[in-house]
Amino acid sequence: MTLFGIPAATLLAWLLTLAFLGAGVVNALGRGTIKDDFVRWGYPRWWNLVTGALEVAAAATVVRCKDYGHVPPSIGLTVLSMLDLALIIK
């Protein structure tokens, strides 16, 4: 399956990369309640930097290695996370 001549697996990999990159930047900046959340979960106050760095590294790995076999499980995890968030917000 292609969209605009680009294979679906490639598009999904780029979406996953953007999601990891976005989450990594948000966590690394640690604004507002992000640091408080990490502390509440039992991590040190600076742990947002570790999490952000790992997420950015994951984004770089998806792009560099083009290992699209990891995309479907990641999409599943993202969907489950979104469903959980939707239930919490209600």
C-alpha cells in the first residue's frame, strides 16, 4: 500500500519517529507538571532528561536503521496509551 508513492511502512515509521521525537523534547524540557509527575512516580526530579534522551535516541534509531518491523508494536502501544488517556480524561 502506498500514499503519494510512499510505502505505508515508511510513512508509519516517520510518524513513529515524529512521535518519539516530540515526546522526547517535551520530556527533556520538563516544563510544568512533567518533573512533578516523574517524582510522583518515584523517579528522581531529573529523570525527565533520561526519558527524553531515550525517546530521541529511539527516534534516531527508527530513521537510521529503517527497521520497520518495530513499527506495528509501537503503534499498538501508542493506541493503547491514547485509549488510557481518553479514559482518564473522562
